[in-house]
Amino acid sequence: MTEQDVRKGLVGVVADVTAISKVNPETNSLLYRGYPVQELAATQPVDAVAHLLWHGELPTDEQLAEQRRRARLQRALPPELREAIDRMPLDAHPMDEVRTAVSVLGALDTAGAASVLDAVGTPERNRERSLRLFAVLPAIVAYGQRRRRGLGLIEPRDDLDDAANFLWMTFGDEPHPVVAEAFNRSLILYAEHSFNASTFTGRVIASTLSDLYSAVVGAIGALKGPLHGGANEAVMHVFDEIGDAAGVEAWLDRALADKRKIMGFGHRVYKRGDSRVPTMKAALDTLVAHYERPDVAELYDTLERAFTQRKGIYPNLDYPSGPAYNLMGFDTVTFTPLFVAARVIGWTAHIMEQYAANALIRPLSAYDGPDERHVDGYVADE
Ligand code: CMC
């Protein structure tokens, strides 16, 4: 293999097939199992989209009712998990807290599996595990934010849908419908995006026939980085640094002179704009009106205009979702864990797809280290 054959960052490499979602940068579209994500975000609750991604079809009323019944039973934090979370330092990054919590859940759930040969389990078991993670992650994330604010745990409410219950467990108020709707939309937009870095990480781990929890823990680690999911947190740091729309030009001059990456802009696949941005920007606009914060929209629009004019690089989903989560009242460090709570749907769908038609993922590398050499004094065995 020559260095010319190396595709650094796997740019342009098609690593496998998937039936879960299709990203088409030419038509600026994203389909979940064939449905445009914009249509799903406008019409569906996030758990119906989870059913679609896991099973291939939107649920019937009966299927959704049954999935909800089972999910509601698993929304609360198990006591052992709460105990483990309480032992973590309050200044640990919430992504580390969420990653550790999923690892603890895995140890609790897979206890009794005596051998690594039992790691994968049955397809039915993995569907249950996927639902369990989707159901309990909101409690992990919501409790994490409350703990850091010195507040107590709030138990889930069976009468609320997933978006409203998540907000309830975080803030202790029934959310306004505008806020719940924007939040539901963000969860659907974040739920799945083909072979992004975290999903691919999950598939690599699954391909060794390790268990679903291990694959999700690895995916969370990949999501944390600011080039991937960490960007929604990083966008808010940028907004805080800039302050207001009047500060944009001077800030951008400095940032570009320092060769900084502007968080929330650019994408490996979309080069002419991220298909999810208009839908999330519309949700942000409803929040701006609801909270009467035109200053946020002004800063958003001014930075977008200034940066795209100068570099021709467009916003990605993290750009509108960062300020949207800020307006909803989430702490900046909680933004990427919110992404986890949504993307766990796509991760688990991909992990199950990997198990169903597995081939160990093991690429090659081109070597550019020293030529063969020998340790002084070494004498080969006869
Ligand atoms: N700010 C400044 N310059 C940029 C940016 C940016 N956000 N994005 C790309 N560029 C420049 C980059 O410096 C490079 O310029 P040059 O050719 O002169 O060296 C050129 O555009 C190509 O960029 P690249 O980094 O080689 O492209 P990539 O496909 O490897 O990177 C990316 C994609 C997402 C890592 C990058 O755009 C980036 O770092 N963006 C900021 C972080 C971010 O918002 N990440 C979220 C990604 S999408 C949603 C998600 O996964 O959460």
C-alpha cells in the first residue's frame, strides 16, 4: 500500500451499507428509513421516530402504546445508578458523567454473562437494551444538571411525552408547548446521521462482537469532541465570547487571524449547508419569540452572515441547537449530553444492524516509520 492510497480521515470512503438513513449532500436531504427528517420533525414525537429507526417503520397506534408502556417502566434512575452518579465529582464534565452512567448500566444489565462469548445476546435483548437506554438517558442528563445546581432529583411523569418529561425532570415545571415542541424537534434532528464519527465508533466496537452498552460508551467518547457533538457546547462559548451582534466583526477578525475553527460551521459531508439547519433554525425562531430575545437572533444572523461571506462555510445543526438549548434553560455543559440522549437512537439502530450482518472492522495502515533494524547484542535462537 502506498501513501497515495491512504484516505486520511477516511474522507470519501464508503465503509458499509446501511438501511437506516441516507445523507444526500447534492439534494441537501436527510432521510430516515426513506422519510425526510423535516417531515418527521414536524409531525412525530421522538419515540415514534425511535421506533422507525429501530424497526424500519413508523409505529401503529398499538405498537407505539406498547413501546411507551415498556419505556415508562424504565424512565426512573435505578438506585444503584443514582448512587454511582452521586459518587462522581460535581466538576466532572457531564459527558464523562453520562459515559460512566451508561457503563454502570451495562455492568448492571449484563451481570451474570459469564463469558465474552455471551456479550452480544439475542436481537430481542438488544432491542430491549436500546429502549432501556433511550428511556433512562433523560433522567441521567436531567439529574446531572440538577445535581450541579445543588438541586434534588425529580421523578419522571407518566402523563408526559418524552420531550415534555425530559424538560420536567430538568426544571421541575411543565414546559410551555412552544418549548416542548422545539425540544422534540431537536431530539429528532439529532437522532441519526449515518456513518458519523460516533456511530462509526459504535459499529467498530459492535463488529468485535462486544456488547451494545460497550459500543454506546465508545460512541459517547467520540461524540464528546468539539469537532463532533461537543460543537453545540462550543457554539455557546463562542456566543458568550462575542457578547452581542455589534462585537461580531472584530471577534471574527481576531479568530480568523488566530486560525481558529469557528464552532457550529462546516461539515465533512455537507459542503453547501446542513439539511437539518433550516428546521432547527425555525425552532430557534419560535423560542426567540417565546422568550422575547431578539438579541439572540441578531447575534446568530450576524455571525452566520459574516462567516459565510468570508469563508463560504455554512452552519451545521450545532449552530442553531446551541442557542436554542441555552434559551430553554439548559447549562452550556449539558448540551452535548442532550445530543447523546437523542443520538442513542441512531447508535443502537446501527449497532443492531452491524450485529445482523457483521464483518470485523479492521482497516490497514501504510507504514512510514524506520526501516527494519536490530537490537544490539541480540542473537537469534537456533
Ligand atoms: N472554521 C474555520 N475554518 C473551517 C471550518 C470552521 N468551522 N470548517 C472548515 N474550515 C476550513 C478548514 O480550516 C480547511 O481550510 P484549509 O483548506 O484552508 O485548511 C477547510 O475549511 C476544510 O476543512 P476541514 O477541517 O479539512 O474539513 P473536514 O471535512 O475535515 O471538517 C469539520 C469538518 C466539521 C471537522 C470542520 O468543519 C470543523 O472543525 N467545524 C467546526 C466544528 C463543528 O462545528 N463540528 C460539528 C460538525 S457537524 C455536527 C456534529 O457532528 O455535531
